[in-house]
Amino acid sequence: MKKLLTSILAAFAAFTADATQAAEKPNIIFFLVDDMGWMDSTPYGSQYYETPNMERLAKQGMRFTQAYAQPLCSPTRACILSGQSAARHGITAPAGHSEPKVSPGPPATSTFLAPEQFTLAEALRDAGYRTGHFGKWHIGLTEPHWPEAQGFEVAFHAEPSAGPPGFFFSPYQVFPSGVKKPNAIKGRKTFTGTITDGPEGEYITDRLTDESLRFMRESKAAGKPFFLNLWHYAVHGPWGHKVEYTKEFAKKKDPRGQQGNPVMASMLKSVDESLGRLLDALDELQLAENTVVIFASDNGGNTSTKKAQTVDDYHQWVGDLPPTSNAPLRDGKGSLYEGGCRVPLIVRWPGKVAAAATSEAVVHAYDFYPTLLDLLGLEKNAAQTFDGISFAKTLSDPAAKLPERPIFIAAQNGCALRLGDWKLVRYYTANAYELYDLKADLGETTDLAAKLPDKVKELEALLMAHFQSATGIPRPFSRIK
């Protein structure tokens, strides 16, 4: 009896210790939207889209007005998980759905995140977190480069992942690796991965949310903190949408006269509902106070549409309207101008992150990894090189200043650097830099390069030093024939 009592007490103590440890470690939800522009929500000024849960998150957390990503999806996703700039991790184009290929940094591109990277997911897994990835991956087509090989213990995804499986609706045409596809629908593209079909017509945005909620509940039941990577396929093409929502937005006009695509509005409504369901579940599970929620986009909003890339009824609803407008920012997805790389970012952690706050700190996607390590009190792995810095102090104090440092953007078609209010842009097919003062000219309408050659030289030196450090290539555009 004494031995039994001792065993019970030991087991209870171990359980209590595990539960206490879990409570001390905050959960992390990284909610990433695909192709959502800086102006594509009401917290950022849209008067056409309806995003009450994004408003709710902004009122409870901190909204960043000067957050950056790469202009395209694969590079940004690799930045988030590596803490490195695109020049260093080598992915400079949206090529994560291509066969594995390594190329030295820009203008060439690798097509996967290197397995030797010690990713954010691996760091959190090794710190005792359950790690789960749900949705678009796009940084590795084959199994050695899937999320399961990059630190995620649970993964619900389909490759290739440039766009959504099943045009957003079940049946998704996803089959396990190495099996025959007897039920494949003739004439439809097939995928390999772990996504399974739901009821016919199920919307993938809803399904990813269902699976994410399951992961959260299972993690709580197991007494373990979790890292949930919910990377939505929306609002990427081919713009599958819920027609009942689209009908309502088709009746609506934008007072700003900038946005008016009812399909995009419909998709954003579904994304907003997904966010709301996660926030509600955190409240229900009594996890809200101990969960960091990061809401962001992988690049600027898409401002161009190729008819061949759309679902059948897209143009019936919108005519020739582009998916969205990033005005007052210039251009959109794929562009080195602000419309292509300035993105929404909201962070919530009740009691730790200032509520209803706005920060003008200039941050980039490669800052998330060091920031989360800082928030959790974890040491950086000695083998991992960061280009990002922690902005943790800004989260507790929106007035806190980060050190002024250059922000680097390296794409396959060019490169850019931001330092303070100055923005230097170089498209590789051009023969000169462009220079903009973002404080005076947010829309990048006036090129000051000819008037301020010394400023151009100063910023170019920083940009080229970064390329030399990251790739060994001192002037990437010199490789353009």
C-alpha cells in the first residue's frame, strides 16, 4: 500500500510539474494569410472589406504600420522559419512547388528551405512544444523538404502548394505519398500530402480551421504548450469563394473608390471567420491569457489577374477588376514597391503586449524567429544565423525604439533596402537605382536618386555588403546578361 501511495504521489507530482511547465510557456499561433494586402482590412483603413475579428484582434493587441515581408510567398515563408533574409536562405522566387534545385542567391533561386536550417519549429519542438502546421507550405515540394522534416510533428498540407488543393473545395484531390490514385477525378490536378477530403463542397479555409482547433484541444489535453502554424491558402488565386457571401458584397460600394471586388471580400470574410473561431476557442479553453497570436500576410495584395488562373465564375462576378487595391501604396504582389512588401501585422498576448496599441517600428518577417525566442527566454541555436532582430521590447512598449538598421528585400527580379525613411530600389533589368523618401512620399511617386547621389551610394554600400555576406556575390545584378 505504501509503495502504491508513493507511486500515485510521484505520478501526481510529475503531472503537476508538466501542467505548471505548460502554463509557464505561452502557446503560439502564427496566423498567416496568403496575398492579403496592407489595406485589406478595416483596422488598416478598408471601407469595403468586412473584418470584425481582425478589428477585435487589433483592439486587444498591437497593430504595426510598417511591417515588411518579401514581395512573394515562398521567400517570406522561408524568412519566418529561418530568421534569415531571402539573400541568405536563397529562396527569392515563388518556386516552392518546383522540383528540388539549389541555386546561389539572387537573381537565381533555390526551390526549398534547406534541411540543415534549424527552423523556428525545431527550436520550439526542442523546447517542449507540440508543433503543428496546417495549410500552405510552399517551401519544399518533396518529402525531405515537407513540414514534417522541418520540425512540425503534426502537418496537414498538400503539395505542390502554389495554390489550394481542389480549387478551395472538397474533394481536394490529395493522396498519400506513394499510393495509387484510383479515385482521382479525371482531368483534375492531383496533390500529394496529408489533407483528407471532407463532405463534398467543404471549404478549405473552414477545414484548416477545424484541424487547427483539434490540434489546440489535443495539446491542452496533453498538458503541453503548442506552436500552431495556420497558413491559409486564402486569399490566393484561383479565388474560390462562398457564393452566398459574394452576392452580398456585390451589392456594396467602397466609399474610398479603391476596392470593390466581391470575390476578394467574400474570401476575406471567411478568413476573418477563421480568426474569430480561433480566438473564441482560446477563450473557451481558458488559454487566451497564455497565448501569443501573430496575424500577418506573406506579401502585398495581388493587383493583377490572369484569366487562366481563376475559377470559372471569377470574371462573371468581377469583370476585369483586380483582386484588390493597396492604395495609397504603389503596386502590389511581386513588386519591390511598398504595395508588394508592406503587410498587415497584429500581435496579441494579453497582459504582455500593449492592447489597442499602434507601433511604427520597422520590422520584417525574418524578425519573428528571434522575437519569439526572446519572448520565451530561449537561447538561439549556435548553428543558426539570423538577419532578423528581436522586437520584443516594442510589444510591451509601443514607444520603445528599435535600433535603426537596414531592412533587406531580395527578389528574383531585383532588390531593395529600407533605412529610416529612405527606400532604395533596384530592378535588375534597369540601369540605375530609385530612391524614395517614404515619410514624405508613401506612394513612391517621386524618384530622388538623381538629386541625392550620395544617399544612393550610402544605401547601395549597405545593400551590397549584405549580399556579399549572405551569398558571396557582391553585386547580384552583375549576373544579369
